[in-house]
Amino acid sequence: MKKNEDEGATLPDHQSRIDASSDPSIILSTNKCHQGIRIGLFGWRKKCMYGFILTLLFMVIVNLALTLWVLKVMDFSPDGMGHLEIIPGGLKLKGNAYVLENLIATQIRSRRGDPVVVESSRNVTLKSRSSNGYHSSWIYLGMDQFECMSNNFNILDDRGFSLFSADRNGITIGADTLRVTGEGGSSFRGSVQATLIRAESGHDLRLESPTSTLSIKGPQGITLESRGGQIVSHAFNDIKFETFGGAIHLHSSVVVPHLPTAKISLANNERNFNVFQLCACESGKLFLASPHGVCVSDNDDSLCR
């Protein structure tokens, strides 16, 4: 009986050792109770941890305050940022926009009734690229110059008709009237093809070649007309009118002043005449002679020489 009691008395201690081995907290508490070791942060380690937590909390508060300040200054809202509003399909800007680097966009459009102003302190360059990525055309607006690079250049009116077209083959002006208002006129190095050349009302029309010849050609005819004034031709040398298959017709009064007069003897020049004969030399040179004589001149005269 005593042995059984001893065995019964030692059973709970064995059971407690089994439970303690299965639960780590029991081991820690047992060690604390038996060995006197404290678990945790104490002393300078605790102070450093609290200081680190306070510093981190201060940085979080400062960062949050700066974020709120930036949101306030930039005027962020669910619709956009300040004057920049996010709309379906793009952005809507109210006011001026300053682009410091490249601007890449498919369309730039102003509000209805407001203009679009593109301003730069040096130059403005607009470029377009082909499907291969190469520059196909560009417009350069710089200091006192405007340049455009393209294979074709067209200017259309509001109806879609071409007013001006230029390519490698030539330049086409589709306007009804081409008006040149410069004081120096217009200078052409090559030939000019036109159906009508007309001066503006109240101004003269001058066709001039300062250092070379001036040729006017028309396969079916050339018409020089002045409805309210004169047609004057000046030349330093000769003025020639020549026709190959017809004649030169003058359908009005012909006045040829300053023609030379043949010298005749005193016997045939008894009185002055207001009417003379129009004579011609063999070379075609014209001269005047006495109305009662023949179309001859004295031998010492050089009219027909």
C-alpha cells in the first residue's frame, strides 16, 4: 500500500514534466521562476526603440503634411489638376500652357470662339513623320525667316479650291487674279505664260527687260489694248514689226512725227508746204518730199544711204 501511494504521489510530478515539455511558455515561466531571467527591452535599448518610433512617426506626419500641401498647391481634384481637366479622349486646359520639352499630340484644339496662340522665344518647329518613322515634312518659324519642307505645298480656300500649289514640276496659281503691289514690280528669270496681263485700275503696265531682250509670243495672236490711254514703246536701237505669212494692218490714223525731209533745190522750193509726200527708200526707210516733185533728194543727201 505504501508503495502504491508513493507511485501515486510521483504521478502528478511526471505529468507536470510532460506538460511543461509540450508548452514553451511553461518552460519560460519555469526558467524565470527558477533562474531569475527577465524577457523584454530594458534600459538604453528601450529608449532607442521609442526614439526610433517617434522619429518614424514624425517623418510620416511631415510626409503627409507635404503631400497635402502639394495637393493643395497643385489644386488636384477628381476631374484633374488645376486648369488641366481630364476629359474623355484627352485633356482640357484652361489658361496658358508652358511646354519646356517636346510636345507630342495628335490634335490641339481651342475652345469654341477662342484662338490658339503658339509662342516661343526662339523658334517654332512643326514636324510630321511617315509610317516608317522618317521626317516627311516640317515647318520652321525662326528669327526673321519661315521655312517649309514638303514635296507638295497647297493653299485651299473655304470651298476646297486650290489657290496656290507648288511641287517639283512647277507652281500653279488658281486665284482669279494675281496682283503684284510692290514698287519694284515682279522679276522673272525664265519665261512667263499667261492669258492676260493687266495693270490695276489707275496704274500703268510696263514690260521691261533692263539688260536683255523682251519677247512676246502668241501662237494664235497677240493683242495690245489700252482703253483709256496710250501704248508707248521705247527702244535704244530699232523697233521691228515682222510677219511671216501676212501683213501689218493699221486700222486707224497713223502719225509718224520727226520724219526726215528730203533736201530739194531752191527752184522747186518757192513756197512752204504743210503737206508732203511720204517716200520710201529701197531699204524701207521713210522720208518726206515736196508735194509737187518726185520722191527724190539731192545727191548730197544721205537719207537712203
